[in-house]
Amino acid sequence: MHLTYLLINIFSAIVPFLFSFYPAIRFNNHFKAFIAGNAIASACFIGWDVLFTGQNVWGFNYAYTLGFK
């Protein structure tokens, strides 16, 4: 039960990741742009999450996480 959030993230990412190597899509040629765009978006959303969890606007149920705070 402690792995619920982690497993949801892994299973929601694994299928698109595997299909990115499909020859007709050839997404693997664009990983640099993907990583750059993902880093920018992640910085915004991680900052947002840190701010709001610090203000107790939202939080995480520790019964479903690995216990890191």
C-alpha cells in the first residue's frame, strides 16, 4: 500500500515511454527538447507544490507513500 503513488506514476509513464521508440513515431529523436520542456514545467509545478504543501493547502496521505516528507 505504501507504493500506491509510485506505482501509479510508473504505470502511467511506462506505456508512452515504450511507444516512443516505435519506428513510426520516432519520438526518441526529440528527447533533448522533451527533457528541456519537462524541466521547465517541472520547476514551476514543483515550486507550486512546495509552496502549497508548506501552507497546508494540500498534502499527501502517508499511508500511500514511501514515508518521505
